[in-house]
Amino acid sequence: MDRREFLTSASAAALVGCTTGGRIGDAQTADIEYHVFSKMFQPPVTKSPEELCELMKKAGFDGIQWTVRKGGYVDPANVAADLPRLCRIAESFGLKNRSICTDITSDASGRPGLSDGAETALRVAADCGIGMFRPAYFFYDAKNESFAQSLERIRRGFAGLARLAERTGVKATYQNHSSWGPSVFGGLVWDVYECIRDLDPRHVGLEYDPMHAFFETNLSWTHGFDLVAPWISSVDLKDFHYCLDAKNEKMMKKAMVAAGDGVVPWKTVRDLVAAHELRPLYIVHFEYDFDKSDLLKAVKTEVDAFRSVLALE
């Protein structure tokens, strides 16, 4: 499906979709929400949180996923003052605050315990009505551990995140991410499953990323989805296609593109979400070089395309 077909299909789906709630198997449900990952709109793309929220409201978004980490919208050291302020701004525009992206770790470096300030940050988030947080990534340590030892350490790390989530009431949702090196944990969704299979989905879940799953394992990606479906709390939306690697003409790499210009099989994503009766929070990422001369048009086109193509026919 090329971009023109993608957008035509999206428009048609929007016209036939109903607005009743109920099970995910309905044509379209009123409670499925589309939030924006705020990272790509930090200054200078938008000048202020107010400008960001106004833009996203006009474009038809339902909420914001704020970055609460070094270099993000909220520095963890200032979370008690800044996160409630941002949430109030979003709410003043009619936008929801349901998830944050953090640099919270649990045994990610091989040392036990949580990163400094993690519990404080999540208690502030809970007071703001936020129910999910994306933690930092885990890493294998091939120099000092066997694969099995790394997996066991990371399994303990997930257990630590689960305990933190249970104490604070904010669920940990780990993002599966294709590898940018051999140490990154989570490219293979099966590895994630091995580490969370015994954990309560009320406390630990996934911010499932179809793009990264498809890029990492290509046509076998759906098997991983089936394994982790009970833990999927949110779904990241972004697209890519393959291109030649300028450093090695025999290799292919991914190029991030607009919705419909890539190879991610979104109709299959839609069908799997329906088959497992999921109601994920959809988070749109904008990780390609979108047109910043007309932000409203660029943002609205992207979210409308995803919203409609993921609606059940």
C-alpha cells in the first residue's frame, strides 16, 4: 500500500466508522486515544508547552506523552513542580495525560536498585492522574556475562520495576526497540516475553512498537505479538522503509518515513489488536523529517492517517 492508497483507505474508514463504545471488535470505539510523543516537538519546533498543546488539540490528538528525563520537557530533579504544571497546561486544552517517558532504571547497569528519584517521580505522576511510565532500556553485558546471565539479571530488573509500579500505582511499560548495537535488550520480543511472562500485567506491560518488531524480525513479527499481547498497554506508531546503507552498499538500513510511505503492515496490526481484544493507547512518534513550515498540516495528516487505518472495518 502506497501513501495515496493509505490515505484513501484512511478517509473511507473514517466515514464508515461508528462512535459507539464497547468491545474492540466494534467498527470504531470512542475510547481509543491517540497521544503524541512530545520529544519531537521540544523547542525550537514549538516554542512552549502551550504552543505544543494548542497544535495537538487542533490536529485532533487526545493527549500528550511528556518526556520526564534528562533533556526532556521535565528534568527529573524538577518533577514535583514541572510535571503538574505541564499536565495542567494539557488539561486546559482538553488533552489527557496518561503516560510519561522516563529514564528510570532498575538493575539496568548490573547494579541492584532503582535509579535516584524514581519513586518520587512516579508518585508525582500518580498525583497527576498518569497511569503508565516508559522506563529506560535494559542492556546485555556480553563482556562480563553469558547471555543467560544477562537475561536473568534483566528479569530481576523487570521484577524491580513491577514492585515499583505496585507501590506507586503507575504501570511500567517497556518499549521493544530494534537494536542499534548488540547490547540493547528488547529488539527480540521473545526475549522480553521471557522476562515478563511471570509478572502481573497490572504492574508491568509493553509500549509495543510494531515498526521495531517488524524491522527486527520481519515476517515472523506477529508471533512475538501473540506472545506478549496480554501485556500490551500502548502501541507506538511510526513507519519506515528499507534503503541502502551508504557505508556498505551490500547492506540495508531503515529510513523513517510518514505514515503510509513505509512497509509496516498496519492492517495486520489492526487485526491483531482486534483479535486479542486490546484497547491500547496509541502514541504517534513523528521520527521522520516532517514539514515544519506547516506544522498543523503535517501533524494532522499523520494522526488522521493512523487513526483511520487502524479503525476496524
